[in-house]
Amino acid sequence: MSTPQTLLQQIQTTLDKIVVGQQAVVEQLLVALLSGGHVILEGVPGTGKTLLVKVISRLLQSDFRRIQLTPDVLPADIVGTHIFDLNSRTFTLQRGPVFTDILLADEINRTPPKTQSALLEAMEEQQVTLEGETLSLSDGFWVVATQNPLEFEGTYPLPEAQLDRFLFKIVVDYPAPDAEKQMLLNVQRGFRAKRLDLLKVDAIADIPQILQARKAVRQVQVSEPVLDYVLALVARSRQHNDIVLGASPRAAVAWLQTAQAHAWLNEQEFVTPDDIKAIALPLLRHRLRLSPEAQLDGVQVETVINALLSQVPVPR
């Protein structure tokens, strides 16, 4: 019988074959899934963001819903509402798309703050309240939100407090030339991203097995020097000259948990400084706010994060 670790590695291998050239993105998505944290996927159109989430939902034999967020989407369109039934003369609950296992929220920055807040409340509490009634969401409820980094007109950027509730912000870049060539060869052989049913993608795991894997992740050992290393990095982010908003305590907790997931996925029994470094970019890039001077100078947040990693001594 396959262990949860083996199943997740099989999912990773399958995803790497279908979504070519995005190995780092795939690993980061699975680390977030194992940590139980929600994700922002940022990339230009056509880089495979939607395909990734659809394939993951098939491999996990999970319920999947997708909602296209636009300026006219209301909170009730996400969480649901009570509708009056003329035949029965009673109100019936019309559940929204949040009542699922995996929710793809396309272009989250295109919907107004009130609608964003309704979704973020469901993410944070794993429940929604409708007409005074509290309804629990799926135990495996996982949100992957997407946004386009190039379009700003007509958007509503998430404020820092709400961004901090996302575990990762994963950047989906263009694939390398060799990977892009392989993608074209796959299309020549009949691959169609819009017809996943033709791929015969079979489920490898299910939501209960993912929940079991999350329990195993929490058993990965973390030594005190590694804990101190995380705390030193977080403290340094709050003192850096180019940063006006450093990593929060929530970020420190998330860093520890995701490092455990990264170590577990790579068959390690304890967390190393390399695990801490491996997930630094997706964990911090949406949490750190650069100073106006740094922004005017064209400083990139990724550059600052790499500088933090080089400035803080690595424990032996």
C-alpha cells in the first residue's frame, strides 16, 4: 500500500509531465497544499495557471469549482444566499462556489473589496454565516487565486492585511526554451489543455489522504538552531532599510510549517536551512512592503529577500 508521501510524489511527477517546465511552481503548490494554506498564482495569461489547478483537482479526486471574479460579482455569488421558493413558500439555501474542496478564484484583484473580504473570511474561518446560520466548509477547502501582473486598470489590489492571509504568492513565469519545445511536441502528439478527459488522468489520492499527510508533515523535526534561524530572518526583514513592512508573526509560523512540508515532500525527517531558503520567495514576496525610495530606485522585492538570506548567518 502506498504511503501518503509516495502518493504526493506521484502527483508531483504527473503534474511535471502535463504542465511542462514548471517544476518549481508544482513543488510550491504541493507544499502549500500540505500546509493547508491558500495560494495566489501570479502570471501572464497562457502560462498554465488554470490547467495546473484543474489537474491537481483531478489527481486528488476532489470537488472543484471555478469562479471568474469581475467588478459586478457580489459576496452572495461566492458564499451563497437564501432564495424564496414560490412552490413551497419557504426559503431554500443556494450554496455558493465556496462549498467545494478546491476553489479557483480567477483574477481576484478584479473584484471589489467587499467581495474579496467575503472570500477571505471563508478562507480564514473555513466557514460562512448566512442569515445567522453558520455553515462549515470542506475539511480540505483550498483556494487558489490568480491575478495578472500586467493589468492594473479596473483592479482592486489586495491590501497588506489580506495578502498576509495567503500562505504563498507563486509567480508562474514563461517556461525555458527546452520545456516550451516539449510543450509544442506534446500538442503535436494530441495534447489538448481544454480536453483533460482525453488524457485519462486518474486520481492518485483523495482529500482524506491529504489530511493524513498534513498530520505527518507536523511530525517533521525542527531543531532549535533552525527555529532561531527563522526568527533571525524575520527580525532582519523588519530592520532592512528598503522595507517598511516586514514579515509578521503569522509569516514566521507559516515559514516553519511550510519548511516542514518541503522537508517531508523530499523525504527528510528534519528541517534544514535549505528548506527554509527554498520557500522564502513564495512565502515573503507578497508580505514585504518596499519603501517608496526603494520602489523609485527600481528595487525588486525578490532581490531584497535574497539579500536577507545572504545577510543572516546559516546555522551549522
